[in-house]
Amino acid sequence: MLEQLKELMCSYVDVDPESISEDSRFSEDLGFNSYDFICMLGDCEDEFDVEIEQSEAAKSKTVGQLIAYLEGIKA
């Protein structure tokens, strides 16, 4: 899932995919603004075939937290 997320994230921010880890913070480390983040969540819905509750997903401050959220709703 991390590799798929890296691909999605790199379409929104100019970051080297190799520099993205589960500890990467969306705004501080990767440069996401709230609009980019919400748009990326829409792509995640399509990519992972899930329905994301934006207010819950927005609590994810790191890539790892978002992965945990996505895995939780996918199960």
C-alpha cells in the first residue's frame, strides 16, 4: 500500500518517492496543503476501492497513520 500511496502523493507534491516513509508528515515534510490532501483522498478511494470519511482521514498526520486508517476501513 505504501508504494501505491507514494505514487498518488507524488502526483500532488514535488517530492522524491524514495524520501517518503511511513513517518513522513503530510504538511511539514511533504508540503501538502489541505486542498491537495482532500483531492488525494479522492484518488485513494478509487485506488483502494474504499469510502473515506474525510473528517476521520484528516486526522492522519503521517503517511503511516493514513495507511492504518485505509487498512482499517478496507478490512
